[in-house]
Amino acid sequence: MIGLTGCGENKNSRAWIENKVSEVSRVYPTENLFDLFKQFPEGFNITQTFYKDSLRTIVSLDGDEESQTIKGKIDTIQISTDPYKEEVKEHVDVEYKDGEFIFSNNEVAEKIWDYKGFLFQKLSLNRDVLSQMKLEKFQYFSNRNVFEIYYFSDDSTINNFLNSKGEHMLSISGAESYNNTKGYRLNVNIAFKDNPNDGMSEIVSSWIDDRNSVSN
């Protein structure tokens, strides 16, 4: 089910959804990952996923409140179907320290994560930027309180980051109940217009007492 109107709010509107997703400016841009502790002092998780055919490269970092460290891992996963199966092909541990990424194996890291960074370290997103983008569609799912909005863009920052050319689709999605009561969690997704199965996503989420109650 799409759309919900109540108490004078039209939640299935561009203005309402862009107001919600404009919180993405808390993260985009953040060049130094340790600055995320200023926004999320209780800790945070960063998950970046690259999609290429049946391969997934997943970078997951945890910003720990107590140790004030940012550590995680990078996995390349082969997806097969019939039956569905996930197989880890490559793995490397990673820590962000003194403005640099430190890997347990530099050779593997170079092979599977040549981006060596996050899009939010370079890209600015806010209400003004979003309002000027070419809108594709927006949706509010009232049964799940989930909102999402899609834009077409040929932003040079994104193209340079992904080493690509041409137009792509940028979408931002989130759950109203999570962002209203439990902290911050927004998903920024980039898909190529000519090949929508290829692209990337970045999810930054704040940690809360019941952090495991919300699935990815």
C-alpha cells in the first residue's frame, strides 16, 4: 500500500518525503569518519555494498562509543540461485585510523576495494540539493511506514567516485518509526540507468539500546 494522509500531513508527497530524507545531510558530507561520533555519540554502523552481476562487495564498519575506534571487515560474496547460496570469496579486516584505512592484507584490499572510501566523504546532500534534482518517483508505504524517493542525476562527484559516465539513479529510503524514535538510519543507493542491477548502496545507522531489533 502506498501513501498515507492524516492529521493534515500528506506523507505521500515530495515535500514531506524530502523533509524526512534531508536528515541525510548529517552524514553527507563527512570527510573524517571520526566526525560521525559528533552526530552519533552512542556509536554507529556504516555498511557499503557494491553490486556487480552476482558479486557483492560489502564493507561494514562499527564506530564503537567506548573504545572510540572504527573497525570492521570487507567481504566479497558470490551469490548463486537455485538454490540460493552466499559464498565468501575474499575477506579482509579494516580499521580507520588517523584519516586512513588500515588493512589486514593490503593486496586483497587493493583487489576487492579499490574505492578505498565512502561516497559520503565526498558528496553533499541536503534539502536544497535534492529539491533541484530531476525527480523520478517517490513512495510512502503506510503498512510499513517506509518512505523512498528516486532522482535521475549525472552528478560528477558520483561519476568520479564510481569511475563511471552518464546518468544514474539516486534513491534515498528510510523507515519513519526508526528515524522518529530510535535514531538515524537512511539508505543512499546508486543504480546505473542503463544497467540497474549494477550500483552501490551506503547505509549509516546510529546505535541504540535495542539496536538489533531493526534488521538491515
